[in-house]
Amino acid sequence: MKKKILFLAMLFFTAFSFNAKAQPGANDTTFNPTDQGFGYGDGIDDEVLATAIQNDGKIIIGGDFISYNGTARSHIARLNTDGSLDATFNSVTGANDWVWTTAIQSDGKIIIGGGFTSYNGTTRNYIARLNTDGSLDTTFIVGTGANSYVYTIAIQSDGKIIIVGYFISYNGTAINHIARLNTDGSLDATFIAGTGANNAVLATAIQSDGKIIIGGNFTSYNGIGRNRLARILNCINTNGLITATACESYTLNGTNYTATGVYMQTLVNTAGCDSIITLNLTINTVDTSVVSNGNTLTANATSANYQWIDCDNANTPIAGEVSQSFTATVNGNYAVIVTQNSCSDTSSCYNINIIGIGENPLTIRVNIYPNPSDGHFIIDVQSSKFKVQSLDVYNVFGEKVYATSNFKQQTPNGTGQASDEIDLSKSPSGIYFAKIYDGEKIYSRKIVVQ
């Protein structure tokens, strides 16, 4: 495999040289393709496969060599800007086999990959990170590392590391020919390569938008046909948590939620990557039910704020009516706005139609006498078919002043008559309305207290 790759590299170099000769000016004898000031003595004893330039201009070289200018340097060395060996970069025993690729981090540390399985006598399978002095960086924890050759290393803008090569696993995890590492050397599990490349990846480069170009011997990537060249989205799958409290419902990315709970959404962002959102949602509801009793309406919600409104007047708030109960003084339709747990909702409109009601004739004979009286009234029901369930008395303001549901139903004299008393002797003088309910209808009679 190694020889095949070197052969390809030689073909590339030959093609480059041929093209250079074909250029105008190629026969200009004043053109010297080498820097005469870059002196390196006897040079290198074997192949140089990788170079990288530090910020200070010094040069990292890697390859299959074991000496530089007569000084032992096992597969890795650093040169000064004039090409001389930098003696401060002491790799000791260095890599135990060829170094094919080098990359320099923003902090100056150097990542190397290739065919080696140890560095300075410490096991490092095909990938390692060096400190700026050439010693092994033991904080770069690769575990068992790659299981075969690493051919190219590229560093993302966020410091994560793309590696490609002939390997099909990293630290025991199956991953075919491409992987992304975290800055500590561990495998980045958020980089989902699927089945990856189906053969060796030899080269890689990162675009400015973060997408990755790969080239090599493969003919498919993640099951999709791609002959030897592909571009990868370089997904950085994100996980987000949203904690929200809402009234009645909550909408997230077009989905409406109406109940308290924990929900998850998976979205595909503009780069084609997944963003997983966890929604921790609390839905606050407002009880808007109302109980009607005569002309008094009572909201069922407790520990809340209330505002009663006039439905017949464009839901105008009624001044001062902010209690749980509201007693209407005018016939109409009324509702309440309930505010509870920072949420507000409005009840249905309820009809009040008993205030100042006139007397309606009964379909059966009912006598209330004496009328007017001093407040003591007798009511006779002259039909055994009419069963009174309740009797209420209201003043002209719609206020209930008397009520009974224990009306006599007996007929003591056999005439079909029943009688009872209404005691309003403690009520002020004025007009009142007695309302009789038979279970289906309400009948009323006007009575007067003198």
C-alpha cells in the first residue's frame, strides 16, 4: 500500500515537472528553482513525506528518514528557517516508523500521523501529539488509537481534528477511514460518518464553511457512490434545552403543545446536520367556569384576579367589579376575565334576566295573599299535578331575600290544594317578586310589603 501511494506521489511530481517545463520562460537560465541560502549539508537519508510551517517560520518535517545531516532524527525533525537542524526540538527516539502527515495547532503543539506504533518508546498507534519541544504530549489521550495508517490530519477552526487514512476503527470504535477527534484526542461521537468511505482516504482539506473535502481510493461514502472524491457536511450535531412556561399552549418550530411535559424535537439545520432540542414545558391553565345563582355570578377559580365585563357593551370592564362574585343590577350578558399563574382567560358570557321581571300568568292557579301585606304571605297551589321544587323571592335590585326548597305538597282537605307561608316581615317595604320553580319552568308573582 505504501509503495502504491509513493508511486502516485511520484506521478504527480513528474506531471508537475512536465507542466513547469512547458511554461513560458522555462528556459530562462536566470531562474533557479532552489533557495541557495537554505543549506542543509548532507541532507536527509530517506523520504520526506510531510512538512508544516510554524508561526515563527521554523519547519516541521516528517517521513521515513532516521537522520538529518548526520544527526539521528527518527522520522520527525524541526528545522530552523535557514534549513539547519533545530537542536532544541529533541524527539529522542522519535516515531518508530514513518510519519506521513503533520499539523500544527494554534498553541504550537504538533499532531503527527503515519505508520508508527510508538513515540519516544510510548505506545501511540498511528497518531500522536507532541509538545513544542518535541516531547510526547501525554494529555492527548488516544486510547488504542487508530488500527491502521493515518495519512492526513486537518484541524478545524474550533480545534477539533479531522483524520483520514486506511484505518477502520479508532480506540475500539468502528469508523471507516475518516474520524473527528476532540481536542483531547478522544473520538468525537457527534461526527456521524455512517459507513464512511469504502476504501482508504489519502487526503483531506477543510473549506472556509467547515465542509470537508476528501480524496483517496474509495468509490462510495456512507453507501452513496462517490468515485475517489467527496465533500462531507461536517455535521456538528447540537443539543439544546428550552425551559418554558406558557398559558394554554406553546408553539415551537411549528408544533403546538397544550400539556405540561418534556418534548424532544430533531431539526435539520442549514448545513444538513441535526439539532436536538429538549423542551421542558409547563402549561398553566385558567379555570373560567362560572356558577350562576339568580343574578349573582361566581367564578370557580380561587386565588386569582378577576375583572367582570359587559358582553353587551363590547366586553367593556365593569368599574369596581373585581371580586370573585358579581351581582348584576341590570339584565344583560356578563363574563369574567380570570388572571391566574400569570395567565389570563375570559369565561363564556352568562345571561341575567330576572332583575325587575314583571308578573307572568301561571298556567295553573296559584294564590298569594294577602297582597299587599305586612310581610306575611300565604301561597296556595290549587293543583295536585303542580309540584313546587323551590320558591325564591327577589327585591327590585335582583337580590334574593328569601328562599325555600321545602315547599308543602300535601293536600289536607282533599281538594288538591297545598299551602305554605312566606315570611318577609323583616324585609323593607317595597315590591318583591316571588319565583316558583317546578323543575322545568320559573313562574313569578309580584308581591308588596307595606
